Amino acid sequence: MLAKYRAERALDGQWTLLRGDDNAVRELAALLGVKFKQEADGSFSHSNLVTILNREGEVVHQRVGLKGGLDEAAAALVAVK
């Protein structure tokens, strides 16, 4: 299923696609504040969030929405390297 998704969206090898069981996905979504729902066609709608975690799995930056610059997110990524 993930290979089909990757091909349909022409995602290159820079993307890491993950899956999990229903309970694990719901728990992670709740912890990160992501709201989602399954559409009638089987696809999902979800919050637009950029979340950056450190090596310990702690949220070090979260950005809501897709508009505007990503300077803070980029700085957070550099900091956790």
C-alpha cells in the first residue's frame, strides 16, 4: 500500500513512509495534536502540522499551517542534528 502511495504521488527516496496499527496511530496523533478523519473514498484529511522531535522523541518545534516561512523549523532541525 505504501509503495502504491509513493508511486501515485511521485515521492522520491527522501520521503520515509510509515504505518502503524490503529491504536498506535491514534495515540501518536493525540500526542502531537493532529486531528484526522477518514473520507468516504478511504483517504484521510488531517491537520497541517510540521512537528520536529529531538532524539529523545520530545517535541522541540511545531508549526501549524503551510503558509509563511520555515526559518524556525529549519533552525530546529539544525539544532537536533
